[in-house]
Amino acid sequence: MGCSMDKKNIKLTPSQILFLIGDTGTVGIVKVAKKKFLFIGTPNKEEIAIFLEEDDIIAISAFGKGEKYEKAIRSMAYLTREMNSPIIVLDKDHPSSKRLDMVLSAGGSVLLSCNITPGTHPEQDILCSCHGLSGLIINKTTNGLEIEGDVDEYKIEEF
């Protein structure tokens, strides 16, 4: 391999949201903020429980840019973090996967990829994203995040 990726440490508190802005999409990231269980509904009618630590992250990928998408990301983050809304996973050939405007992942680390079908991965370490953010790896840290890869545009706002 021989090549190393850039790493960027970003301070992020539980009261903030980070927006990574790509060419045709946006990823919003919040801290889980308190220990909790989240449930994942799978295509084979199973339910998986995942345990999240307070410094874990919830990453929401939206397939668009601008205020409309940032509001939607905030809403999805709130529903997941504060209302414990379950994560739903679709079959790879489910027709609704083509109509998803947002997908999310929760855990300690997530790889952004433009080479997967949105909403079809019960594994919480990969998340569909736009091409411009694909390949980034987002890792939790005690005080924020570490992002592996080139981040061109981002902003931090109050959540």
C-alpha cells in the first residue's frame, strides 16, 4: 500500500453537530451523548440491539446540500439520539432504497462509501455517501472526532 491518509482531529461536544459538505451530499455527525441501546430492524425480521457509549457517534448521510438537507439531518439525529428511533435496514433489491434521501449509522467508527446501496447495511461501520465524501473514515475520540482522509469543507453548529 505505502500511502498514508491525512488525519484531522475535530473537537465536538454533545451540544454540537458537524456537517461535512461534499460535492452532491452532506454528512451530519453528533455524539450519542449518553450510554444507550439502539435497535436495528433487519430484512430477515430480526432485531439487533447495539450498545452505544456516550462518545460514540451518529452519522447521517443526506443525498443533497443546503439548508433543507441540514434541517433533515438535524431531525434524524434528534429522532435517533433523543427518541431512540430504531434503524431500519432494507433488502438490497428493495425498491425504496432508490428513494432514500438520508441514511444513518451509529457506533465508534464509520467508513463513508459511494459504492453501496443506501439503507441496506445492518453493519454500522459503513455508510452510503456522495462521491466527494466517499473513502473518509470517521472515528470517535473522547473529545470529538478523528477524520481520516481529505476533508474540503465542514462546519460545526449548535445542535
